[in-house]
Amino acid sequence: MSVRDFSERASGAPLIGCRWSRQADQNRRADKPYRWHQHFRGQLLCIQAGLVQIKTEAGTWVLPPYRAGWIPPGAQHSVLFCSTVVGHSVLLHPQLCGVLPHQPRVLSLNPVLEALVVRSTTWSREHLTNEDQHIMAVMLDEIRTAAPEKLYLPMPKDPRLVRIAEGLLSEPNHAKTVEQWAAFGALSTRSLRRLMQAETGLSFAQWRNQAQLNHALALLAQGRSVSDVAFALGFATPSNFIAMFKRLMGVPPARYFAVENVYIDKR
């Protein structure tokens, strides 16, 4: 059975762990429509290599290596594999998910949680032993308390803001000023700033930077150089892009995917 088959199982073990790999979606670009779906079980996606872009009804987030993506049971979403991806999935029966986040998110993946996820792939998919159930309880606690990563891009609801947001996403390298984007959406600059903050929790500048960051991560995961990514996003120099990336993520882009930089307990 595939991971997708196990994600729909109401019977069997309450927690099912799987190892999987997936080739890049060569025929799907980020600007093409997403294929929406949902699963009976909650999913914890742990990426070892590659990068996944996930769209939900509330927004979009990227899942790079050594992070975990949480998708609650029944949450509408669509997945785009930006590069060849290798990882593990933990599929949780809805009865286990009440104490876990109710919204999709990217979580820090510390060594303890990663080791438990890998171990769960050796368990029976029909029933769990008493020892397995004790480990499962620890895993649930690790998921519940894991720190969220700054990789989520909330989408606004106002049609004028949606037009601006979609314009920014389709042209991340566009040099328009905030005044020009406000005119593009047929509202005042003041209204753009006020509504974006109210609907997404981010200022217009923060939202724009997050959109650029998510696009940059997808390009970097495909093997593009830092210089290429900087210019693709419209930065005047690579150093300007590196400064933005480091300000948001804490490390420069060349080091972001390094294993030694990802196991940071932020609790």
C-alpha cells in the first residue's frame, strides 16, 4: 500500500509510519492550479532531502529538509514537489489529533522527534505494542510542543488584496513600490497597509519578504546558486538578498540547508 492509501485507513494501528520518496513535479509549476485533497488521518511530513510546497485554504508554506509539516485530519491542501524529495510520514488516527495543532504548520524537527519518527516506520501497521504506545505518547508531546517555523505565508481574503498578493507571487522580482501595488489593487496605500496587517498579521513589507523567501527556498532546493536566486527575485546584489535571508532565517542561504544548523530547540 502507498502512503496515500494508509492516510485513508480508519482501521489498523492508530499511528502508521512510512518512509517514502517522490520525484519532482516536472510538469507542474508553482503558478499552475493546485490539486486540492484531504486525508482521513493527520499527517506529519518529515523531509530529509528536497523541498515541498504546500497550499492550504488559509495560505501557503514551504517545507525544506529537516523540518516537519503538520496537516490535521480533513484539512484541504495541495502539494507541489519542487525537487526530488525523500522523507518519512507519520499518519495519525483523528482520535489522537485533538491535542495537536488544528491548523497546518511547519515545525522544528529536533533529533528526538526525528528519531521517534524513523523508529515508527518499523512498527506493525495493524497494532501497536505497549512499548510502541509509550513511544507514541512521547512523539505526540514532541509534535504538540514543537516550535513553528517562519515559513508560512497567510493569504488575505479581501479581493483587492488577493489581486495584489497573486501579482506578487507571480512576479516576485517585480520592482513596484507599495504605492504602485496599492494602485494595482485599486485602493489607497494606507488601506493596503492597514488591511494587509489586519488580514494576515503581517505588514505589506513583511508579507512581500515572506513571499520572496518562500520562492527563494524553492529555487535553492532546485540547486540554483545564491546569485541566481538573488537576481531572480529582483535584488540589486546578492549581498542584499543574503542580508534579507539572514534577517528572516537567522543564517545565510548557503548554510540554511546544512544539517548542523537545523536542530535548534526553540521552546
